[in-house]
Amino acid sequence: MIKALTTKLGLLLVCLLGLSSPVDAAVIGTYVHDYGRNGGRVAPQTYGRLQGDRVVIRDSTNGVTDFADSIDLSGIGVVGTDVTVDSIDLDLVFDRAGPNPRNSENWFVEISGAGSGFGLSTIALLEDRLSPQTVTLTAGSDAFDAALANLRLDFTFSEPGFGRSDTFRLFSATVRVNGSVIAAVPLPAPGFLLLAGLGGLAFLRRKPDPKGAPQT
């Protein structure tokens, strides 16, 4: 009976010590690229014209732009061990992107997945009236999976107009990672009672020496 009780108490103690749980969902990481030449601002990985507090993004006649950037997300830790991730937001502050039907100016942001193009990347139309505009990646999209697998978010822009070159101004890009931090549950007060109980049971299981000799 003592052996069975000891086993049950031991299993319960292991469960108490081994438990972990995510805290309430919240922003677990924020990463900002403020573009420009001024102090404290950064240049994107690929760009054409960098000014004091912005980068001017220009397309060519085939819709390819002179801009690409990557925002590092490794600060969130190990996904599945340190954190769980529910969604990823990309906030863009910009102007002069349109859409403008008079000159067919329509700019799109493209957040890279494992490949490129529709169905793999997440693509959204930029609208001046929405700036700062948020594009949200959720579980199941290729761009979301790629961002977590690589712990970075890669993005560029496209403007599929023909016969002319258009520009817009990008001031900043901010990535917010939303999810939960996985935290180990601290040992509650009853756990210490279990420790004491296990110690007591171990003492009871020791048989006294009939000769009174010291136990070893």
C-alpha cells in the first residue's frame, strides 16, 4: 500500500513540476524599420532613392520596383518552445501610392512566401487613405509559414502599370508578432507538501535493524 501511494504521489509531483502553459495572447514582438538618411533611420536592403525620413520607391515599365527589405523576427525566440504565434501584422506608413485611376497608378505590397506570385505571397493594394495600413498574415497562409520558418518577413512592392514609371514614398515598416509566451508554471505550495510526504514515506519503508546497528 505504501509503495502504491508513493507511486501516485510521485506521478502527481512530476505533473506539477512539468506543467507549462501559454499566457494570454498579446503582442510578443515589435520590429520597426524607419527609413531615411537622418540619424536613427535605416536603409532597406535594396532601394533606389533614400531621403531624410523616407525612401522613394520607383517602378520600371515592366512593374518591377527598386525596393526590397527583410525584417528580422528572431527576437521572439523558438516557435513552439518559447512562444506560440497567432498572426503577424505588417504596418506601412506611406503616401502618394494612390490608387489613382486617372494615370492607372495602383501599388501593391507583396509579402514573400516560400515562392512568389499569387497563392504563395500575400499581396494587398496600397491605399493612401488607409495609411498607416496594416496587412495581417494568419496561420495557413504561405507567407505566414515562411515568416515563422525563416524568422524574418520579406516584402517588396509592385505597380503593374504600363508605359510609364510611377513612384511613392515609404516612411516606415513595422512588424508586430501576435501570440503567447510559453511559461513554465511555478511549483504551487501543495507541491512542497508532496515533497515532504514522499520523504516521510521513504522513511517508513526503511526497516529498523533488529540489532540496533546503524543503517546504511
